[in-house]
Amino acid sequence: MAPVDLRSDTVTRPTPAMREAMARAEVGDDVFGDDPTVRALEERAAAMFGLEAGLLFPSGTQSNLAALMAHCARGEEVILGQDAHTYRYEGGGAAVLGSIQPQPIANEPDGTLDLDRIAAAVKPDDPHFAITRLLALENTIGGKVIGRDYLARAVTLAWKKGLSTHLDGARIFNAAVKLGMPVDQLCAGFDTVSVCLSKGLGAPAGTVLVGHPGLIARARRIRKMLGGGMRQAGILAAAGLHALEHHVARLADDHANAGRLAKGLGDAGWEVEAPQTNMVFVRVDRERCEALQAHLAAAGVTAIVTPRTRLVTHLDVDAAGVDRAVAAFAAFGRPAAAA
């Protein structure tokens, strides 16, 4: 029996239908701009978000970095969340490779950034300070959905302050499905959006940066500098097109399975944070983490156990898999209070 892998929604494997689409993909040389399947994916993604242009990247990290570098010149500044992926989990690339100064702001419990703090962080026109150029947000963040009302107010504030806007939308379709809102409405007003295909959508790799043509043109040059140009990338693009056509609505299944997992763990005595999308967070006593991880592995459940364990549902985890995971946690015994 295959393990139930709850480490992340990045561990999904291409479905048979996706593999068939990849095998049939018409390809060209994307660095020369003549891969028709890549062009089709970029156009499709941009249209879904109501933007004019798109650009395929190998990864979300590279897409975010290119976006920040397209918005900001060396020595300029981006305002972003303390918990943002672009700040915490992308190797400091914006600073190291883009010479961009990050100005982090503490995320609120719901994942947003306080608008007054954003406004206060914008630097005055003074040579002592970096020029504040960009506001970068993330949706979802830590599994939490940022609603349209907040996003609209944040974009309006950015406009008033003369800032451009970028959205790390690695799991933006999870947010849209949860809210029952098309992504073009949810993301209206952002200058660029990074759209990951290899998480809940289940493609093996790839992120599309969508945005205004001038920014995407700059991002294309930056992608080349970062080594992100690929040749017969239509094979990956075909997977992305299949994902956009067939795997968006089914994200609701992942959300339902996360709810099932949370309820099962709660019933078994674990302290669980109620999920909004496909992420369940479980409190584990620090001294028991190593033993729990070994116990789960022996039971065929793969997880990264920490004091705040993240369990992620995805298209390779069904209700039966969720029940196996709950049974494994329950068999470990009722947990002690988390430290």
C-alpha cells in the first residue's frame, strides 16, 4: 500500500491523463519563443487573471524573484510579510541576487498585513533611505485565505503611495475555490501574480508569472539571467494546461479532506487548528516529535513532525488515506499538551 504523504501538495505525481497530455505536446524551442504549447499556457493563464501577458518559469521561487527584480531596481525596497515565502523561504534571493531591500512587517493572525503599518513603512523621499517601490502579498499564506475586500484595500493603498503590487499566488486557486470567486476578480489590481502549477494543481513543475506586458518583458530578460530559459518546455506546459483545465475545481476535494483530517485528529485528542483550505496544523509536544514521526512512517504515513506540524492534503490523498493518517495518530496515543 502506497504511503499517505502529507508533507506538502508539492509531492503530487502526474495523473495518467496529464502524462498523456505531456506525451502528445507539440514543442519548440521556448528560448527562441517558438514553443506553441508554452505560448498557449502563458496566454491561457494570463487570460484567467485578466492580465495581458504570461511567462513560464521552472519554479515559483524563480518566478517571485524575477517579479521582484522586474518591479525594483538595485537598492530599492519591497514591503512584505514576515511570514511571506518570498522573505523566509527563498534563500534571500531578492537581497542576494536582486540587491532589493526587504522591509518585513509582522503578519496578522489572519495572514494579512496591517494597512497602517504598510503605510508607515513607506520611506520618505530622502537619500538616507531605500526607495520603497513594491508591496508584495501572498494568498493563501499558511493555508489562510486572504479575502477580496482586504486585497482591494491593500492595492488601493499601494496606488496612493505610488507602489506597484505583486501577489505570490502559489496557492491562489485554493483561495479562489474556497471563496467561490474567479481568480481575475480575486486578484484584480495586482500588477503581477505568480501562479504555481506544481502544488494543488498537480503539475510536475512550473509557475506562470502573469502581469502587464512591460513587466513581463523585463521578467523575461531576468529569467534568462537567472538560468530559467528552457528549450522544449512544452512538455511541462502541457501538464500545466491540463492542470488548469481539470484540476482547479477539484481543489474543493482537498479542502474537504483537510476538514475530515482535522475532525478526526480532534476527535482523537490532538490540538488542531481548523483548516481553511488544504492545510491542517497540529500541536505536538516537542519531546514527542521524533517518536511520532517514526511511528507515522511505520504506519505508512509520511509527515514532517514539528511542534506545529503541517499536514497537507492533495490529489494523491483521498478520504481513505485521511482515515489511515487519523488512525496512525490515534494509535500513537492521546498527546500531551504542546510546549
